[in-house]
Amino acid sequence: FKRLKKNCLPFLPSVTDARDVEQLSKNNITHILSIHDSARPMLEGMKYLCIPAADSPSQNLARHFRESIKFIHECRLAGEGCLVHCLAGVSRSVTLVVAYIMTITDFGWEDALSVVRAARSCANPNMGFQRQLQEFEKHDVDQFRQWLKEEYGENSSQDLQEAKNLLSKYKEQAELHQTTGGRQWNNNFSSVPSLSYSNYTTET
């Protein structure tokens, strides 16, 4: 497990990492959001939100956005770590985290996805999930932001700043990728954590 300093994202690993008790404890992870075909609690002592869902473009993930955002946000407000996983940590879990970032910032879905990719370069929701995020941006995210504010108060400005920092990092890597024809992309990205964060936690 790796994390960014004061990162606004939950941890985004694969299903294998979600069973690593030592690393979960080390990163103060107390909540696990599991979203895949056979999602179920796996470890004692963890608070779970399990969402059975296929990695299919026709799968409706948007119907789970509110409960997922609530689960992640309440965990973070308590100063604890939240892990969100599917099977590979590429599509389903990423979609939920993107929706969360959109809600706690003023980012659209594409910038929010870039924030995730700065920490997890393999993040790539399927086209159906991308369309759902686009519809979320167009029709629902403003309402969700208002709901979050009314329910939990003003969000930390630190979240927005950290998201902006990650977005800048991603854009820098993208520009480097274009200018070098991709030759240095992997080497440079290896310095960016493939697994993100515990909010309000500082490493020294």
C-alpha cells in the first residue's frame, strides 16, 4: 500500500489488497466498499458496504452513488481510512470514487477521473460507466453537492486543493507522454503511488 500526503481519495486497490490485514491496519483502514459480482464481507472488524455489480456497460452504478458517497465521506470525517475495491481496481471502484471526487470538489467527471489516474494510472471505467458519470455531471452532481453540504457542513478546502494538485500532476505526465512519444511514461509514473491515500494523514 502507498499513499499520498493528506490525500482526498480513498484507497483504490485490487481485491487481493483488500484482504491484506497487515496493510489495512497499517493504513488505518476501517471501512471497505466492495463492488463486484460477488461482493461480501471478508474480514472481521471492518465496516463494509457491499454492492453486487457486474463490470458491464449496461450495469447501473449511478443508483449506488449516494450510498457510496455517504459511506466514504462519513469514514473520512471520522479520521479513518476507506478502501474501495472491485476486482482489478480499474472500472467499477474507480467509477464510485470519481463520483465522490466530483461531489466534494467542483470538478467535472473527466477532471475527477484524471485525479484518480494521477494516483492509479490504470483507472479506466468502461464506456457505460463513463456515460453514467457524464449524466451525473449534467443532471445530478449539483444536487449531490448541496445534499452533502446540508448533511455534513462545508467541505474542507484541503480536498479541493489536493485534487487540483493531483490534476496538475496528471496533466504534467500527459504532456510528457506526448512530447516523448510515451517512452518515459511508465518510468515517470512509477514514482506516482498506484494506491491512494488516507485523508488528513501526513507522512514524514
